[in-house]
Amino acid sequence: MYQVPQSSPYVPCPRCQNPLPNKVTMSWWGGIVGPKMVNLVKCPQCKLQYNGKTGASVSQFITIYVGAWVLLFLIVVAVLFFAQG
Ligand SMILES: [Zn+2]
């Protein structure tokens, strides 16, 4: 595979313009799957976490992602509760 050398595959930090964010492989809210879904990167300078491909904020995604898991958990608990009568 031929690849063009790049300084960074990610877009610069939208807050402080740092061109070299660090890839985030694991987070408290999404384990190892969540960060992958949004190409999560973290700026070493201002600690901002954002989408490394688009530069978009991930706070909304985190809210939805965590919310979905909480909802799933509640559904499972409810099903178990009602299944036992
Ligand atoms: Zn930054």
C-alpha cells in the first residue's frame, strides 16, 4: 500500500490550533469502542477532546452514547424484573 507521508492524519485542534493531537484509544465513557466510533483524539496542549477526522465536538456524542447505555441497562433491569413476576 502506497501512502502519502503526513504530519498528522487528524485535523488541528479547533480550540488552540495544535496540529498534532493524540489518538485516544480508551475512555471512561466509551471503553475502547466509543472513541473509535468518533475518531476521538485529545489535544496535548489544551486537553480538548474532539473528532480527529472532522474537528467536531464529541460532547453531544458522549451524552447520547452514555444515555443509550443507561437506557439499555434500565430496559434489561426492567425485563429481568418483570420476567420474574
Ligand atoms: Zn488544543
